[in-house]
Amino acid sequence: MPTARIRLSSMNPQQLNNILSQIKDIAEKTKVKYHGPIPFPTKRLKVPTRTSPDGRGRELYETWEMRIHKRIMDLDVDERALRLIMRIPMPRDVNVEIEIIE
């Protein structure tokens, strides 16, 4: 049976967990088997910036960091369940990819 792989990524892990709990509820209501969510390592993007704007004086740096959290969840393909999942309101910060695997 084909499965649907749902990949979620966001800077806010609370939003990810909220969406994943909604997907779990849909899977349980439609009696579809699911695996996950599987957390992936957090990607950290660091940008050092110099604190002195004019370039004179001591070289002091601040480091800004952005963290990207990723999760994957697998569901057995069911047309009704996928339609309900597509209707979940997604925040702007959350990136969603749905791939069907044979």
C-alpha cells in the first residue's frame, strides 16, 4: 500500500507540534496507520556581525542564530484523510511537503 510522507519544517517547534497533533487526530479518526513524528536534527544557522558600525575600535562580534526544526511523519494513503490534512490551516512560518511513496 502506498504511503504519504509529510515533511514539516519551521523555526517555531511549538507550531510544528500543534500541526502534528492535528494530523495524528485525523489519522486516528479515519483509522489510518501512521508512523512518527520523527524529529530530525535541528539546523542552526549562525551569522556573526560586528558591533562597531564604523570599523574603528576593538573588533567585537555578536552572533545571531536561527534554528530550523524538522519533523517527518508517514501515513498510509487514504483519500479522505489526505483531504482533511490539506484543510488544516498552516501558519506562514511552517513549510509543508507531502510526497506519495509507492
